[in-house]
Amino acid sequence: MAKSKELETEKKPVDKKPKKTEKNKKPNIFVRMGRKIKETFLELKRVTWPTLPQALKATGVVLVIVLIFLVVTTGINYGFSALLDLLTQTGV
């Protein structure tokens, strides 16, 4: 009885090749672009946008930081310029 079961299992064909009906191709570029645009708009709907006061406050913070860096950079530039003038004086 055990031999008959072994023979039955040996008779079954083993199909290792993928079926030809399955397509493993990517969709064309326009379909992929359309999907990506649709996903982008769906994601933008989920975003929690800041209120106007929050946006104005954040903009103010950015402007203050930019002004601080502007003053520091201008000071360093002025200092290097004065140092260069001292070094390049020929004593005339």
C-alpha cells in the first residue's frame, strides 16, 4: 500500500514554469504617472495645514533668524575687509 502511494506521487507532473496568462509587465508610463498624481492629491488631503496665525508666527521666526545671520555675516565681512586693508598698507 505504501508503494502505491509513492507511485501516485511520482506520476504527478511538477509544473515549475509560470503560467503564460499571468502578466509580469509594468503598466506604461502614463498609467504610472496618473497613479502617482492621484496618490499625491490623496496624500495632500490628509495633511493638517497650519492656521494663518501659525503660518505668520513661523514666517516671523524665519525672518528673525535670517536677519541675525545677515548681521553676523556682514560683521565678519567688515572685519575681514578692515584686516585686509591693514595688511595691504604699504606704509606710504
